[in-house]
Amino acid sequence: MRALLLVLDHLAVGHVPEGQGAPVADSLGQLFHEIPDLELPALFSLGLGEIKKGRVFDPPAHHCAASYGRMLQRSAGSDSLSGLWELAGVILGCPFTAAQQVQKEVTAALQSSGSEFLLNPSGNASLLNKAGELDGLRQEHLRTGSPILTFSADSLLHIAAHESTIPPTRLAQICRVARQHCDTWRIARVTGQLLAGKPGAWKPACAAFPFSMVPPRTILNAISDKGLPVVAVGAVNDAFARSGITRAYPSASFSESMQTIERLWNSPQNGIICADLGCLASGGMAGFARALETFDTWLADFLEQIESDDLLIITGSNGSGPATLSPDYPRQEVPVLVRYGGRNAPLGLRETFADVAATLGAFFGIDERSRMGTAGEPLITFHRPRGFSGP
């Protein structure tokens, strides 16, 4: 029994319900409006065109090779992390805390551990790498060796240090302490970044150290508890703080993620591969279109490797993509495509991303809904042989 969950960052289809106070956005609609000659034949063959038209309650389109629908995020907040957690069955009652709202409290807590820190007043960690900006802060860091804290407008604390002042093991330890303090204020992510280069031309010396909050129990924990592999590709391992993950393959790009997925799938075994194909929204609308075309070309060939009794779920995520100029994260409906057993049916508008978790539970013969406190319902039903008692 094999399952594959693919999450395409920023692939959303608009139609935000009234009263949620979110910016108006329609990532996919805006993309086709600005690039009308964009073609995604593989995704459209699975039903993305029906989703885009809003035909998710109509009789099934006979040319579609999958079931198709839309999903709403029920969790408070609309960041990508809460969306990934909800796909795994966790519905948050309140959003993560914006780091800037508690920067005084967190800074004081960190300094009480015996370290001194410098505050990046811009709230933008990328400015540390730009010449002519924050020169005084860089010089002060090189003089004192104190790490630089950046409290973002979303739920992220970024800790940076130049390699000449702090070794990577020390920076990682500082991040672990910060993670413990940030749990108190429900800051979703802590990242550490070691920098290299001359002042005014700093650059990352290595990959960032990610430290996310540990989620409550998810369907990934339930699947791995059954002795089945739960393989994370891309940002999934970091998003779940390794909880419920049996193997992880980080990726520097969505292209690398696709190559990793194909390599893993060609070594068939029971279990699930969960992949978050990040970076699709980089490079503006043109870059977003190119990334989707590349994914679609890969998907067309990859679909031939998926058997009828394998489960494939493709969905999107909320998040600030190229379709909106707002710094806020728009809450949009996201598409969901389910390929299994040759079925094609409209799935309607689902009230929570947790329907994906319920689907995975039903596929593997696991009912975790009451234990996780979620109200998700399977997107499709699975008929098991008489006497079936799980994987």
C-alpha cells in the first residue's frame, strides 16, 4: 500500500468566504490572466480545469482521471505551517504569534540565559546581506560576536551570526535554547543562519538551521506507529519537527524534490511519501508559471508509474504568492486532486484540510480522528477485502 501526498506551495484558487478578513486573492486565476498561454495538460487531465471553473459539485467530467475538489483551511491563521499541520489532521484554534509582537519578552528571556544579542530593527533578515544597509549592525556584530535577532512580521525568529564570530555548533545550540523560549509564546519557527563574506557582501555559509514547533499528534505519527515508512521530501521534515517522520530528504529546489520523489517511488515499499514542493512562487508570475510547467511535464511521465491501487493526493497551500501585493497571507481555497482506483468524481468544497488526514487514515486502515480531535472526513472511500485489519 503506497501513498504520495504532494503539496504545491501557493497553488490556490481564491473565493475566500466572507467575514474572514483576508486579502482578496486568486493565485491560479491571476496566473492564467497574466499568462493566458500557460498550459498544464497533466494537472488538467486530473481535474484542475474543473476546479478552476468551480465545477466541483457538478456531474463528473468523463475526461478527468482523478477526483477533484476544493478545500478550505479551518485553522486560525493562514501561514503555510498551519496549513501543512491541518493536512495532517491538526486544526489550530488560534494562530501562531507574530514574532514582532513579543520581541521584548523573547529577547529578555534569551539574554537571561547568559548571552547578549543585537536586534535587527528592520525586521527583514535578508537586509543583512545587502551592502549599504544595516552597516552599523554588521560592524557591531563583528566587534562583539553577539548574534543578530530578527523578529519577523509573521511567526519567525531568525538568528544570524558571521562564521568568524560563532561556530556552527554554538549557533545551533543558541537556536535550540531560543526554540524552548519561543514555545512559550507560540512562535512557529526559529531559524539560524551562519553567514560568510566581507561586510556589505555577506552570504549564507551553509543551509539554515530550522527549528519548528513540534505539532500535536498527526496522521503521520499514526502511520509510523503502525511500522510503515513515513518519508518526508523538501520542507515537510522541518515543518513537523521530525515528529512522525521515519526518513527525510531535504531539497534545495522543487526540481530536486521531484527527482527525489521519483527515485524513492522506484524503490517500491508500503508507506507514504509526503513532499512539499517549495519555491514555486519565486520569480514573480513568470517564475511561478515556469515552475508549474516544469512540474506538469514531470507529472505527465510520473503518472505512468502509479498503479491503480496506489493513492496520489495533490493539493496546494495558502501563503503569500506572486498573485498578491499584500504582505499578509491570503486565505484561499486550495485545489485537491485524488487519484485512486480509476475513479473520477467531484469532491465539492471541503470544510477543512484535515479531510486529507482522514483520507490517509482510511487508506491505511487507521482511524485517528477522535484521538486527534479533528472532524475531517475521507475524500473518497476505500473498499477493503473481508477480514482486512489494516496494513
